[in-house]
Amino acid sequence: MKGFIIYSTWDEQNDKTIVQLFGRLENGQSFCSINVHVPYFFVEKKSLEKAKSPNLKAQVQPSKLKTFHGEEIVKVSYTLQSDLTKIASYLHSKKVDTYESDIKPHMQFLIDLDVKSTINIEGSSSIGERVDRVYLEPTIKPSEFKPELKVLSIDIESDKNIDKLFCIGLHMQNYKNVFIISDKKIKNATSCKDELDCLQKVKQEIIKLDPDIITGWNIADFDFPFLRKIYEKHKLTFDIGRTNAETRMRISSDFFRKSTITIEGRQVLDALSMIKDPFIKEAPSVKYIDINSWTLEDVSQAILGEGKLLVGKTRHEEIEKLYKNKEHQALVDYNLQDCKLAYNLLEKTKTLDLAIERSELTGLTFDKLTASIAAFDSLYIRE
């Protein structure tokens, strides 16, 4: 069975280091594979005695590799990555250089198999709690195929002054729905009795839809931080991934660094960040388009020829008025249009196709594609 890796990570369980790969299979099902991996790094052979930490016993094996200076090296491995990190730190304190000790176990696992993003996976599987198939110790080999990934676009509407949630819109291929706090029956919407009910239903729906990619416009700096705050207010876990781990965020105010959202088993591609990416901006579908500003309205009008249903500096007041006056159908329509615009921008610019191609070339998952050093490491170490 062929598959595409969306997200990779590692953990320690039962005194072993395990590697987890999450993705989408060629039959359309989602999967998680779990393999035991023994992490390692290299040191020069002449430093072998120093490599034996007094507190931790590592396995030392000969290697055919040599340093750039022609020095013979040995492979130092240990069952637990956390202990191996301590060994590396001990060696550094003794002025002993280590090689590849900074490579994470999941990347090391993939590099060893010469796997980039597409795989052939063989072995028995069972039904997972949040994925269709869970493979334990499968055989994984490199492969080639074009995946059909599930993309979910999300957008929220709220009172900007008091952090009050109005609704959450979700849009994907052949699906659209807005979860709105309302007592009315509304087209393309699910009415919720209060914020708590809305948040619970949205989380359940996202897990049920099981997207590979979550997108939206400026979601890394607005929608997700706002949602985390609201989930915390109601003492709910914000776990919408393929594990029960909480959604993690690194919000950056630095112009040169992007905010990042980590949802285990999925990827978050902020449509705003992707469209502004220098690589994407050179794509034929975008390169010759004149964009006045990086607002959803201006970018959508320039690329799609359509825009938001409410525009201008007073649109936030208009949104609040729609909600307070119970013109909820108009608010739902507005919310869904924003979701659809972000979704269609990725489609029209072929941003996801380019991301898949870059992942297949570099062996990096979507969240690391702009990391040039990581891409160099991934390709160079394989040689």
C-alpha cells in the first residue's frame, strides 16, 4: 500500500524510542505507522574511550564512514533518545566532537530508509482511534505516487472587544458548515446553544472529517490563538489532531519569523503565509498578478476575481450587528465565503501541489519546507 507522509515525530515508550509517521494512503484512508528505532550518532574512533560515559553505557559499533579529514569514526547508539542526548552532552563537555547527534530520531529513521515523503507500507493494521489504520512495525520502503490530500479551511467570527465567539466555519471539498451560537435553524449551519457546545461540536467534527491539511487566512496569528484562549476559558483540551496531544503554538511578532501551529498528525498551512512565500510568489499563477495589499479581499480579487461579502474598515462592526440583530444567515454566508476564499486560493495557485513536490524532493514535511539548512541536511546525509 502506497502512502504519503504528512507528519512525522518520535516518542519514548516502554524504554524504547519509537517513530510515528502519519499520512494518507492511496486508498484514501489515513494512517499511523509505529516503528522502534535505535537512535545514534558518530564520533571519531580515536575518541572511543572518551565515548564511554561513566553513567550511561552506549553501544559502540564500527563504521565504514570517515570524516572529511579521513579519520575513522564509530557509531554510538542507545535505545532511548533522551539518554543518547545526555551522552552527546557529556562528550561535548570533554571537547569531543559528535556527528549527526542533532538529527531527530524520526528524520534519522527516514534517512536510513532513503524515504522522503512517499512510501510503500506493508504489514498488518488495526483501526485507530483517530486514524483509519494503525500499523505496528510495518516494512517501509520509498515509493512514488501523487497523493490526494484532504484540506479543511477554517474561519472564525467573533466580537473583537470582549473575546466572544459567534461562529466557526469549516469548508472542504464537498463539505461546508458553520457552527454558530444561535437558536435559529440556518442553512449550511449547525446551531449551538452556547460557546461550550460550539467548541465541543467543532472539535468532534474536525476529528471526524480527519483532514491532512488545515488552512485559512492568517489563522496562525489570529484564529488559532483566539480558539486556544476560548478552549482554555472553558477548560477544554484543544486537541484536534490524530493524537490526543494539545495543539501547540509559537506566536512570533518578529517580522522575519512566522508563527507556527503544531497539530500532531496534521499540517497547518496558513494561506496568507503560503501566498507570501518567495517560492510561491514566483509561481506562474501568481508571479504576474498585481496585489495591492496582503488582505484576503485584495488577494482574492487579484487571483480569484471574487472577494469577501463584507469589506471596508467598518466590517467588524457590521459583523457584530449581524449577530446581535439575529441576522444569522447573512453571518453564516459571510463566514463560509471567507473559508471558501482561503481554500480556493490554495487551489488556484497550486500551492499544495508545489508543497507536495518540494516535500518529495527534500524529504521534509510541509512545516519545514522553508528551512534551507534542514533540506540540505536531509539530502546531503543520504549521500
